[in-house]
Amino acid sequence: MKSTGLLTLAAFLALSSASPSLVKRAAPQGVDISHYQGTVNFNTLVANGMSFVYIKVTEGTTYQDPNFSANYNGATKAGLIRGGYHFAHPDTSSGATQANYFLAHGGGWSGDGITLPGALDIEYGPSGSECYGLSASAMVSWIKDFSNTYHSHTGVYPVIYTTTDWWKTCTGNSAAFASTNPLWIAHYSSSIGTLPAGWTYTTFWQYADSGPNPGDQDEFNGSLQGLKNLALG
Ligand SMILES: *[C@@H]1O[C@H](CO)[C@@H](O)[C@H](O)[C@H]1NC(C)=O
Ligand SMILES: *[C@@H]1O[C@H](CO)[C@@H](O)[C@H](O)[C@H]1NC(C)=O
């Protein structure tokens, strides 16, 4: 068993009613993983109180995570609510092409109550390639193309994973997705900070890039029933 984690601390504080502001950590916890985490023990994740996991599926149109199937099947067997994510390379092909690649290799969705809408991971590139050479309006169009293609195949809009800084820099702080796409913000702090334009709340919050469980540490902003509802569409 790992050392004291946030959940354990939060559970203790919630029980002792020491601080209402920390009761939020009672919200469903999860992680996001890729092959970087190697072989993940999903039963341990469940034992540690995790409710969900996002699993890397694809990048651009040339990369499939080698551990995707093992991770997805493992998470399913352990009873976790799970979904896939796609790392965007807006410089290499259209949003529609990348959505179709993601859908064809495991990023699909059905309203079975255990599958989260696929997530579009859009952020600074691996080589710090800023906005991939796209203008803000071209970037917004690329994301729309991805999002609409995903929606037309599945009936749900993809979750958008990003940072407020990247979104401001590379989309001109577009508010065009706030009424359709759930937001997943990466912000390693004790509070969520400023959100991108339009969104009044975040659906997921990646609050740390390491912690008691493998991968990045995430929280769903709501109840367990709310998380299940997202998986029902
Ligand atoms: C994950 O992928 C690596 C290759 O990158 C492989 O060696 C390893 O066995 C895989 N693990 C699982 C659980 O599939
Ligand atoms: C969580 O969602 C609620 C609305 O449902 C919102 O008031 C709150 O600010 C959100 N929390 C975060 C961290 O965004």
C-alpha cells in the first residue's frame, strides 16, 4: 500500500468535518495514463479509491499507444469508468482525419454507463511547438473539425483537455466550445485558477502530474452519479 495520499487525507478530514473546503476531495478521483506508466495494477487503483481512468489511445495519425488495449481491458475488468484520449497534432492533418483515426483505434463511445466521452488532448507540443504554426482562427477551426467529426460518429462531444495558458495563446481564448464540450483543465495547484473563456466550471481537473497513483492525478467536478451520467451521455 502506498503512503498517505490526498484521498486518504481528504477522507479523514471529511470524516472529522475539519474543513468544509476540503470536502471537495470527496469528489470522484481518477488518473490518466499511457504506456509511460508501464503495467498498471487496476485493482490497486480501485482499492485506492479511484473511480475513473483516462487512457491514451492515439497521437496524430501515426501513433497508437502500445498499451492501450491492455490498459482499457484492465480498467474494464477492475470496474473502473474509463475513456480514451487523443494527443492532437494540428500541424500534421485535419481535425476530422485525426478524429477518425482516434475513433478507429479505440477512442469510440457508447452510452453504456462505463465509457467516458473521448478526450482531445490539445496543449503545447512535444518540442514546445507552441501553436503548431496555426493562427488562432485556424486552430479553432481545427478543433471544431475534430469535435464535430467525433460528435457525428458518437452523438457526444469530446472532452477538451488543455491548459488555460495554451488555450489563450493558441485559440485567442475562444469561447466557441463552452456550451458543447466538457472541459478538463490541467492546473497543478490547490485551486483551479482562471478557466478559458466561456466555461464557468471545469468537468475534470488534472491537479498534479504525479501522486500516490500512477499517472497524472485527476478529479471529477461532481458526484459519482454525475460521473456515471457523463458515461451515459
Ligand atoms: C506496454 O508496452 C510495452 C512496449 O512499449 C511492452 O513492453 C509492455 O509489455 C506493455 N505492457 C502491457 C501491460 O501491455
Ligand atoms: C464545479 O462545478 C460547479 C458547478 O457545477 C462550479 O460551481 C464549481 O466552481 C466547479 N469547480 C471547479 C473547480 O471548477
